Amino acid sequence: MQLNLLDQDRLDGKLGKAMQFAMETIVTAAHIDQAEALIDISFAHIDACFYNGRAHLDFVNYMLEYGATLAVPSWTNSGLVALNDLSIRDPLTSREMDEARQLMQAYVKLGCNPVWTCAPYQLPGRPELGAHIVGSESNAVSFYNSVIGARTNKYGDYLDVCAAITGRVPFCKLHRDEGRAAEILYDVSKIPQSIRDNDLFYHLLGHAIGRKCGHRVPAIMGLSANCNEDDLKAISAAGSSSGSVPLFHAIGITPEAPTLESAFQNNPIQQTIKLNLDDLRQARNELGTNSDQVLAGIALGTPHFSYTEFERLINLLGRRCIAPGLVFYLTTSRHVLRQVEQQGWANVLEQAGVKIITDTCTYFSPAVNGLCGKIMTNSAKWAYYAPGMLPVEVLIGSLAECVESAVTGQVTLDPWEGL
Amino acid sequence: MSIDIEARVLIAGEASGTALVLDDTLSFWGGFNPGNGEIIDVHHPQYQQFVGGRILCIAESRGSAGTPGGIAETLRNGSGPLAFVLGERDVNIGIGTLVANRLYDLEIPVLEVSTAIMKQLHSGDRLEINRQGIISITNRS
């Protein structure tokens, strides 16, 4: 690979040791992926602020010690702990809690915008269609690529930071036009409209596609024209949990897919799969079962709850309270929480028994306090990951089903056309 | 009997040791304990096995952006593998290893081989890796 003069200077250490380390990392990634060039990025979403042992801290401290700065606006993903309430993850040792906090603060010191969210696309200041960016958290990578039409590969820890420091990434895969063409078509138009209008449908659909499509870019035909960004967030999160779907196209809805031909970039459609109720039923079964065990709690907000999801929750809950003895956790970003506070909704929810958490999430270990037993969630991502990491049994339901179950204290499911 | 194969060098280094071949991909965040090198994904065929001190042969990592951190942390605390032999060009394992090599002055190599070669590797084989990417394989039998 030919480097330009500035990149060569960076690699040779003429711009300091931090820049040299960052550039060596970018060049190594390009070598591994056999990219022939590097390109500029305009934004980065940083995952390396999520504590996973001492090495994370050593890395960012090295960068700080040798004077690293950021070349592009960089926003932080959720962290392991909530900075404003370290006590919500009790099982952490005080050393781990302290290092997790230090790590998050180190990224603020490095110059990141501390938004602490896995749904940065809900905040003002989105990248534009076609912008080259760095996404790291899997649902955000998929949402940025699919729904916004920005271009990012899935960047893991360290590479995200090195890209933000250098402002450069290897020009390969989803950064290139040809890497973005749809390769398989999923047709959902035979599924009854009433089901396609239910928010749970999008979680089940994302899960089913993630299971089936492998490394191919999927296109989806037959989604309602009125499906919203919360629905598309659900597909993004579910598809990148059960599988690896960093980009999907929804025909007539997402920006690179006004038509089938544009989604497939005029290539012939090699394979079409018609999804039916059985596929949704199977997805629902894979994401938990309704056993006899007593309901212990509700977990919402994976990925972080949006303003419009709060609005729906407030309407569904009305003036009712969560049943005594249940835990009800809801995770969101500080930005959305401020909006919700301005409406007076946060207060209503807290008084009804909903515990709102920012900066982090609830689906991974160590468990947020009190989260054990049978938990209901509206999130396919939560349902996919939590049972492997937490002492929970999980059941997935629509937002309305979660709310009714929370209020009555027992699992309450809608009669949902055979699902 | 010993045979030599040529692998693509993702991260150069020397290593020799015993192979541990994983029968499935693995997420090094969530499916792996970087504190002690144990595979903790309950669905994984090599569940509860330890990667420490072995040459880890794996098709590729899976899932989360957290994999490089899991790799760097297990290498930092000495519970990690001596080398990686991959079946795919895996940036996450490569970058996690590169960062650990730089921060902790290690020389853990990462190599890529074809799927056909990968199938010839078995847990217990003795492997020797040089900086040019030549892997000498001595079968355990």
C-alpha cells in the first residue's frame, strides 16, 4: 500500500509516539484487510471506553501520555458503569469500578464528547448520507450504514480510537460502493399487516435475518412505509446480535434503496426468501419461552430508549404503577433523559416504579442490582445476550405486552395471530 | 512426521507450542474470560477450556467490538495464547494482539491459513512458527 507523505510521517514517528502507534495500527488493519488505500473520516463512535480489563486503561493512558489528540469529533459509547451512580453494579470489585470510571474519564480527557450511548444516532449532529465514519457498537454500525447511509465497517476496540486520532481508515468493504450492494432478498409482504405494524415484529425480523444471512448484505421488501426509526433500530440491533449484519437495505425506506434495482446496484437477485409466520414464531421461541416461573422484572432500552419510545411508554402506562416486587429497568442516554425530564415524564416514570439508568446497559454481566429470575424485555438484543451472561430467564414481548405485564405483575401477552 | 506450510503473516513473530483448535468461532467479549483465559460461552464446543500457553487455531472471532480488548487483556496478564492461527483475515484478533505486543513488549504472532489447511490442524499438534509465516506441524501421533 502506498502511503501519502503525511501518513508516512505519522508512521515514522515525526508527529509523536502516540500518532505513530495509532498509524501503525491503521496500517496493520489495512494490511490484514488487504486494503490498497486509506481515506479520511469525519466522525467516530468510540467503544474502547467500555472497561474490559487493565489493558484498556494502559492503552488510553499511553495515548494520553504521548500527547494524542483527536482528528475528528468522537462520541463515546456506553460504559460498563453509570458514572452518576457507580453502585448500580454491586458485584464489581472497588478496583474494577474505579478502573471502569477512570477509563471513561480518560476518554473525556482525550477529547471525546461524553454522550455515553449505544444509540448516538438519536442525538442531533448526525453524519450525512455517504459520509465515511467509524462505528464500533454493532447496532450503531448497522443503523449508521442502513438508516442514515453513512459508511462504516465494524471497528473494534483500539482501532476505533486510532482512527479518531489519525482521522484515517482502510478504504475497504462497506466504505466502497460495491461493498454495499444487497446480495439476498427477504420478502415479508405475506405476513399480515397487523403483525407488521407491531413493534415486536421488527425485533423478530432482525433476529431471523441475522440467523440466516451470514456475511451477505440483506435487503428487505414489504416493510410498512410508516415504519419508524425505532423499528429500524430494532432490526439493526437484532440482526447484529443473532448474526453479523452491519448493513441492510429496506426497499422504499432506507436511503440507498429507493428501488430494488438500486439496493442490488443492478446486479441480478440471486436468492429471495419469503418470510412467514413460522419464521417469526421460531424467532420468538429462540428468544425465550414463557415458563411457569414468576415474573421478576422488566428490562427496556437496549439499544438506548429514544424520545419516541418514552412517549409510547408514557401513553401505554397511563397513571398506573409497576406491580410491587417487580424491578423495572430502563436504559437511555443523558441527552434523551434531559428531553424526557423537560416533559415531566421522567418524574412520572420514577414515581410509577421505573428505574431509569443512563451511561450503561443492563444486558451484560455483572448484573445490575436485583436483575435475576424471569425478566421480560421488548429487545431481541437483550433477549439474545442476557441469558448467557446473567442469572436470568428471558421472555420477549412487545412494548405493550411488557407494560401490561409490569402493571399486573404477571406475564400478559396479546392474542397475536398465532404467535 | 513434520510438514511445513506457508501462512499469510498478519502480525509477525516466533512461537512454538501445542495447538488448541476451536471447532466454532468465539467472541472474546462475553464468551471468554480475559482474566484467566477460559472459554465461558456455554454453547461453545470448547467451553471451559483454557487458551493459555497454547497456539490458538480458530476460524475467526465473532460479534462484539470488545474482542480486541479481550485479546489484549488476556495477553497482558499472561493467560493468553502463544500465537493465533486464523482461518480468516480477522482484524479484531490482529489489532488486539498488535496493541498487546506494543504495550507489553510481547511477540505474539498472528497468521492466516486457508480453510483446507485449517482442517489439517488438530488439538495436540506441535506447531513451530517463524517470522516469515512458515508453520512446521508435527502431528501428535
